[in-house]
Amino acid sequence: MRPDDWQLTYDVDDFLARAGHFLRSRPALHNTPLTDIEKLRTRRADAHDAASTVFGRLESEGEVRAVFYRTPRGYLSITPLSAEQADVLATHLAGLGHSPSGVIADHDTATAFANTWQRHTGVAPTPFWRTHLYRLGTLTPPQPRPEGRGRIADGKDHEQVVRWCREFCVDVGEQPSIDLIDAGSWADSRFGGRHFTFWETPDGIPVSMAAATSIVGGMIRVDPVYTPAHLRGRGYAGAVTAEVSRAALAAGATDVVLFTDPANPTSNALYQRIGYVHVADFTGYGFSCGTPGLGEERDRRRAHPRETNP
């Protein structure tokens, strides 16, 4: 494999025209690139972001085999590579003078890239993120189901949704970069554009919340799932997640996915009980020479979420 097999561009439309089919070929595994790049495409009005985002595709025998992109915040996201391919990419980018603040990929790809990056730059990688990726198999609503019903959140629920998203961020250690009033802050957060659903008690009191992305390439990602601490352990998170998952299938999604924190056995067991199947493990490494500020760290976390206790 040669470094020239990697084709780089700053043009998101050109990139999607050439690599879109590859991304859509494995929507579960590629769920984050699909949503990230779609957001970059639709928000290209930000000239600074457009000029600082680089996309790369690995081509062999006329076919795209892998892609990466570097967001305006500075981290690299890479689809699965062999150890040799990761080595070539890291060597190529180091030779071109790129200085990413970190890398996020499936565990083997991220680790191989980080090790090669250290050999070429002397920068020791620091792991900052681990997650399990699950894909919905056969949806199995929890039994017994808690009393109540699912309800799609609307405009009058915005304050409640934002408040719970802020509490979710605190629970999982994210910078809560959203504001109850500032519409721009909300839209710029990873929660902007999500479709939220509450689980309500029979008397109409919201007790849990789940959200889903819009469908991209046949894929919908469930994120976040949140239940206030004093209401956990009553089956509300399982019920609202099943409700959102059912709605995603009804909307035509072929792949419904979610991420979980490996350190949270409760949520991992819950999602498996309702039909989610483990697909892969993902890892993020930070590079000290490109250590991000709070905004960059926030962007990494918002793009690659963890789950809280249900």
C-alpha cells in the first residue's frame, strides 16, 4: 500500500460524491461519520469550519476502502483499517505536517494509528474515551412495562429537554455547553437536531427521556438516554429506549444503534435485554502536541457520546 492511495480533499460535496456509497455500505459501524459529515455538509455556511475540515479516502482498484476526516475542532475520526493501513496513514499525515489533537476509531485502528503517530512525532497518546457500539437486532420491549406511555416532546417541552440534557452532561463528565435561552448554543450542541421522546407516568409527569438522530444512510442513532437519579431502577429507561427504537424502525431505519459506557454494566445489560447486540469497541486517544481546549474536548465528547445510568 502506498501513501498516494489516500486522496485528500477539503470539499465535503466532492468527498461524499466519491465516498458516500462506502459510508452507507455499513451504516451501523459508520454511524458517527454519517452524522458528523451530514452536519458539516448542512452547516457549511461557517467558512472557517469549511476551510479547516479535511477529508480523506483510501482507494484501491477503483473502490473506496476506508475514510477519515479531521473536524474543525482538531481530532481525526477513522473507519476501520488494518494495522498496516493505519501505519501508512499516520506516516502520511505526519509527513504532510498535520497535527491532530487526537484520534477516534475502532479500538484496533485507533491504537495502531496512535502507536505509529508516537513513533513519528514522539507524542505519547493518552486514552480519553472508550465505548461499546450496539446495533438493534430484534426489538424486545421490556416486560413488565412500567405504567405510563411514550410521548414525543414538542416546543413547550424545550426547557425540560435542555435541563435534562445538561444533567446528562454532568452525569457523564461532558462540558454542559448548552443554554436554556440561547438558541445558537442549543443548535451547536450535539443535542441540536435530535428528536426527543419522554416516558410519562399515567398522570402525565415525564420520568425519563431518550432522543434519536435524523435518519442518514438508513441509520438512526439513539442518543442520549437519561433518567434523573431519583427515578432510576424503575424500568423507565428501558421503556423509553424501546419506544424510540420502535419509532426509528417505523421511520424506515435499517440500522438503529447506540453507544454505551463499558464501565456501566446496568445500561449495557438493559440494552441487550431489549434487543441490542454488541458490534464493536471504540477508543479515543489524545495527542499532547495538539491538546485541545475546552471547545475541542467538548466537540469530541459530543460527537462520541457515552450513556448514563438508566
